[in-house]
Amino acid sequence: MGYPKDLLSSRSIIEHGKYALIAPEGLVNNVIPGFENCIISIMGSPKLGASFVDYVVTMQNGGKNSEGFGGQEDVETFVYVIDGKIKATAGEQEFVLEESGYLYCPPGTKMYLENQWGGDSKLFLYKQKYRPLEGRKPWVYSDHANKIDYRNYDDMHNVNIKDLLPADLDFDMNFHILSFDPAACHPFIETHVQEHGAYLLSGEGMYNLDNQWVPVKKGDYIFMGPYVHQAAYAVGRENLTYVYSKDCNRDAAL
């Protein structure tokens, strides 16, 4: 990176247990055993206050995770391809995932990833402990978000959403893509028990985090903890779009 060319500053904001905006220019590389030829940054994690762990992974030429990811009896995993092309393996199943491709692995199933691109492949990677429900069990699931139609969000024609996983009680979480047309916004400032980890795929906007308006843009990561005020509106000439996780389909634990 060389010597700095200006005063040291950062757009990142960290409020432990509540919310965080992590800008890409401040990321550092974390060494994760089993990942080879990969640049990995740990984003949301229990140290920040999240119940899950999010990563942004750049798989370089020959990049792979030879030891697998997840696979514990109580851990589920998910990968979303931001850019590039990878081979993803879940048990005996193999998938070729290009931009917007994704794979969910249920507890007990290891996820193997390998770069299939001449250049870098960029991934949004996730894991969390699965909350079991008697008589229910999730399954391996894969698709490409670009093949899924948007639907209106809360009957708003200028805000649209996609569900990436089945809306089924077997799953205790989901991933969504939310997209705001320029000048569009949430219908209200939300306050809810669910938490989110979000990666911004395109655009620019202003995000309300705990009633603080924060500028955000493509490449940023946002953690939103339970009950934190949250809402967004898009600015600029292109849609503000992000992929994000959401815990669902379970009662609150005592």
C-alpha cells in the first residue's frame, strides 16, 4: 500500500452490540486455516455482537478451502458469489456458481470452494449455529439470484426484494436481496428482534442506524443488531442494492 497520501481517516463506525459500518478501504487480511491463496476479512462476528460470522473472501488464482468450511453438527453455512466463478461442493453435490450464485449447506455438511476464474473471485461467506425445530431439517440449496424475479417490497413499486432460500420452517434463517430505485426508501424506520449482516452490491445511499444517518456505498458491510433502528434511502444514479442475512422462523429464546 505504500506511504499514506493524506491524513489517516476512516468512514467505518463501530458500535459494539448495536451496529457497524465497515468500509472496504480499512480491511485487513485474516489467516483462516484451510483457505489457500485467499484474502479474507472477518466482518460481523460475536466479538462485534453478532450471533453469526460474516466474511468477505477474495479467491485468487488457485484459491480454495481444502479442509472445507463448516460441517459441524450444529453449524450452517452460506456463500454468495459477488464476482467471478467458483466450484462449490456440498457432500456429493457439485455446483458451478458465477456472479449472484449461492449455496446453503445445512448442519453437518461441509462446504468446499474453489476458484474457477482466471482472475479473482469475490465471495460473501456466512456461518451460524442452527436452531433446531422438532421434526424439521434443512437441506442443501443452490441457485443464482439473477434467475429469481424481484417482487415489490411492502407494495412499493420502487423497492424490490428477492428471497434466496425457501420460506420454510426447516430453515431458521434466510438471505435476501433488497434493491432501492434512486430516491426510494423504506416505508418506515424498522425496529425488530432480527439482526442482519449486509454487503452492498451497488449504489449509494443513506442508512439510518440507531437513528444516526450514515452515508453508505457499494463495497460497504453493515451489521445491524437486534432492535436497532434501521432504514435506508437511495441516492445517485443507480439502485442501492444489498444482500443480507435474517434470522427467522423461530421463537425468541428465554
